[in-house]
Amino acid sequence: MNDLCTDIGFNSLNKYGEELCGDHVEVVEQGENSMVIVLADGLGSGVKASILSTLTSKIISTMMAADMSIEDCVSTIALTLPVCSVRQVAYSTFTIIHIVDGTEAEIIQYDNPEVIMLRNGESVDYPTEVVDIAGKKISKSKVHIQEGDIFIALSDGAPHAGIGVTLNLGWQRENIIDYMKTFCHVGFTAKTLTTMLLQECNKLYGGEPGDDTTVCTVKIRKREPMNLVIGPPSNPNDCGKMMSLFFSKEGKHIVCGGTTSNIAAEFLDKPLRTKLEYHDKDIPPTAEIEGVDLVTEGVITINRVLTYAQDYLRNNETYKQWSYKKDGASLIARLLFEEATDINFFVGMAVNPAHQNPNLPINFSIKMRLVDQLADCLRKMGKKIKVSYF
Amino acid sequence: MKLTVCIGSACHLKGSRQIVEQLQKLIAENGLEEKVELIGTFCLGTCQTGVSVKLDETLYSLNPEDIKSFFEKEVLAKL
């Protein structure tokens, strides 16, 4: 056990004209610091492939997380998968990345493009051993992980991108490595790296992918705690208690809400300086308090952060906005989505009488729901979330 | 002279930004950058009544439409 953790991001392009993706990624947490990530690519495309890959990834991830051997997993799959009536085989290729205790990555691969490993901006050729399990040639590797390592698992739709459209032979593994190398120093999240690679594949396919294409990026990073307080406590006498708990936490501190920032400023005995620049016309300006990393307005800003979070989990279109803008919502989005791994929410339950005006879209229940939904989205991003109410 | 505009949630929804922009324009047009300091603040505690604007220590509740007359009557007159 150490302070390394995994940032995992995956997404797929469906074969042109298909509603379902024949690839499937499954992530299962195994205790505190271990993870099983499985990318399966089912034979064919459409619903049949989707069933094969879903079953394969579900079975493997569940069994691996329960500490069963790869031999058991593979034989179970061979016995369980429905046989394709056209081809008379039950078949789904797979890649397993098993992060053990935050110290080691076990990579098990069967017929998918070889997992790319980047360390310090260079591709690493990790040693592999091929074993025969139930007649299938399975390659196994073990590598010690360190901060900044990036593993990229692919379905064959990725190296095949552009075959016959823009490139004669598709996009070779080396080309993908070269493409990804240029980004790995920037500090993009796994999800962003995944999105960039998929977009490039889509471009090479001319917007009409010839095969299901899936990318799953696993980035090894340090744990980064973050704390966000929103709303004054329901009992005004608890202000001091809430603030001292909040500021005693390790990591960065974000204060959201007008009244809340006044309370924080008072607690820290520092002036609150509000700015007047509207970087986004709909988001109120941010402020500064010495000792606080970010001070923003409350409900409107968080509402926008939630929109970004929901989009991040889908296709990450709004990344183009929040990745560089300086309004409160974009700043919070960058801190929570990109920097943080463990987030503590301190939610004050005081009812702001001004917000109970039926003409304003910001009443109390909306505020509570916003925080719940945001916490949910962040959990889906793989972050550890704790919410405390005051 | 200090002009403080609330940019908290409620006031934001009632038009703080338009008010800030109009005031910035009016101050520039009248060449008052040296004399009038425009600052933002979070909640001034009178959220119910509209956008809270403080002229030195006097509190006003304003709509974006009122700004021009407010500026002429209150700000310019008191300079």
C-alpha cells in the first residue's frame, strides 16, 4: 500500500451504422488499492459481439477481483460463452490490466492489440511470457508501476483505423505510440487521453469507423485530496466547527457560495476580495481569500460544474471549454476532474431565504440535489468521495 | 467614492453582470476611473430585494434598467 492510485478512462466508437458496441470495458475495484480492468472485444459486431464482450469482461473482472487464477477465468469463459451459429466458435478477445496493491501491474492479453506502456514519455517494452490455457495462447506480464506510468489497452479497431480510407495499412502500433507520446507529459487525465486517441481514430476512419474501436487508458498517479465547502451550516453556531474541520483537511480547499465565503474569510480572519471579471457571462466572478485555493459563487457555479461532469462521463465534448477557461465553474471542474482523487464535500444545510423565491431557479432542494448528483458523477469518474452535512 | 455590486447567486440571477458592465461603461465614458472605485462583493444580506449596490455605505436595490438614472442622480451628483 502506498499513495499511488489509478486514473482510468475508457470510451468506444461504434462501428458505423451499429447501435451497440461490440467491445466492452469493465472495471472492478478490489479492496483499497487494487483494480481489475478488462477490455473485451466480441467476435463480429452488433448485438452478438456486445453480448460476448459483456459476458467476457464481466466474468473475468468478477473472478479476478475474487482472487481466482487466470486459468480458471479463461476456462470458465470457454465453457460459458454462447457459440456463434455462423462461425461455430465462442470467441471474444480480451486484455486484463490488474493493478495489485498500487505497486504492480499484471497484464494479461489474449489476441487484442498489445497494451502500450508509456513511462517518462517513452514506450516501454515489458517482458511477456506466453502460456497455453485451454488451447488459447495467453500472454502474461508483470511490471512494477511508478507515478506517471500510462497503460493503453485497445481493441483492434484502433490500429485498423484508416485502412483503405486514409492509410493503406491502418495505424500501426508505433504510430499510435508516437501520437500518444506527445501528450503524456501534459498531465491530461486518462479520460482525456482516451478521447484524444479515439478522435484521431475516428478522423482516420473518415468519421465512419469500420470496426468497433475502444480505448482504455490507465494512468498511475499520486493520491490528491481536495476539499470543497458549500453552504452555511443549518445551525449558525456550527460555523466555527464546520470551518475548522474543513481547513484541517489535507489538500486544496475550495469555498463555494457568497455567505459561505464570508464565513470562511471571518474564520481565517482574512479579507475576502471579489473580482469583477466575467470570464463566462453566466457564471458569477470568483473571489480570493488568503489560505483558500479557490473561492466561487455557489449554486449557479456548481450547477455548471455538474453539467460538465455529466458530459465528461459521456463524450467529454465540453472539455474544450472547461479545460482552459477562467470562470469559477471551469476552475472547479479542472480541480475536481483532473487534479483530485479523493474529495471531501462539506455541505451546509442552511436555507437561504432569498433562494426560496419561486422565480429563482436555485431553491434549497435544488442545491442538495446538485451536490448529490455531482458526488455521484465524481464517483463514476473513479474518485473517492465523502460527503458530510452540517 | 466606492461602488460595490453584489455578485452573489440571487443578485447574479437578477442581473449583476449587466449592472457591472453598464457601470464600467459609464465610469469610463465619464472618465471617472480615478474617482469611482467599482468593486464586487458576495452577499450583502439583502438578497430578496434585487441587485444590491452599495454607494459608499448606502445600500440600494437596483435593476439593470435603473442604472443610468442611478448613476446620474446618485453618483454624478455626489461627486
